[in-house]
Amino acid sequence: MNLSKLSQIIFVGVCAGSFIWADAIVCPPSTDFNHNGKPDYVLYNGGTRQTAVWYMNNNVFAGGVFGPTLPAGWRLAGVADVNADGRADYVLFNPSTRQSAIWYLAGLTFIGGSFGPTIASGYELKGTADFNGDGMPDYVLLNPSTRRTALWYLNNNTFIGAAFGPTLPAGWGLVAP
Ligand SMILES: [Ca+2]
Ligand SMILES: [Ca+2]
């Protein structure tokens, strides 16, 4: 066994549920669809409800591909690797029913869906990010009336806990986590 090699492993980190063995942990951006380490643009056409991704190399357009079309009544609330398979997924929210859903993607190809938790009355699903650092994306909720934020911690599509976040000042909304 090469102990000198082992001793060089300084950090063990978690990115979207996958253990990373490296001497520096840099998790890929959640919107990195083509795995070049850089975020891409996610586009949405409100008229046709079609999604698309523009691959970006810094500020340069490097190609585009269509993604799945959302069902009527649903909005794209976030993009994150929800099932920790190393590929970005869509997180959908239906404001009428307050249901959430995950569309698992391989690149931009829909490969399966599951419902997530139903959002509490008065709240909207505003985005996704891993707030508690367990490698799994969480929901960011906002109550537009009280402007209170809340985090719903998830394991894939399963609710495992919640905590209130700060209340936004009057006149302000939440754009993205
Ligand atoms: Ca995934
Ligand atoms: Ca988390």
C-alpha cells in the first residue's frame, strides 16, 4: 500500500450526494448540463412551455438543445441534481395545487418523474440548493404575504425536515437562492 499517496488525500467532500476524493473540493454548478465545469443557461418559453439549454463557455454560446416541455399549470422552480446521479434534474412546482415534482434528466432527456412534497399553504417553491450541506438539494420556500422564507430539507424527493429562514424586508422578493 502506498501510504504517501494516501496521505495526500486531504479532503473528502460531497457534491450532490457523491463522495469526492480530492485535495480540493469544487462542486460543479447545478446547471452544468454538458459537464464542462461551467454553468449553462436554462431557457423557458412561456407560450409553448418548452425548455432549452444553451451551453456556455464563460460568456460564449457553445450550442443549444431542447429539453422537455412542461405540463400546463406547472413552472420550473429549480435545476438541481436531486437524485445524486451526477446529472441535473428539473424541479417543478404547480402553484394551484402546491404540488412539487422532480423530472429526472439524462442530459436534457426526460428519464423519469416523481412527486416531491406538497408545499405548505401560503408558500411558493422559489428554488433549490443544498443549504445543510448534506450533498442533497433542498427546497427554498417563500410566503409572499408574510415574506417569510423556509427551507425544506430533502433526500431525493423525500421530505426529511424543515426550518424557517429570515423574513424579507417589505417590497422585496426572492429571486434565487
Ligand atoms: Ca439527477
Ligand atoms: Ca441538503
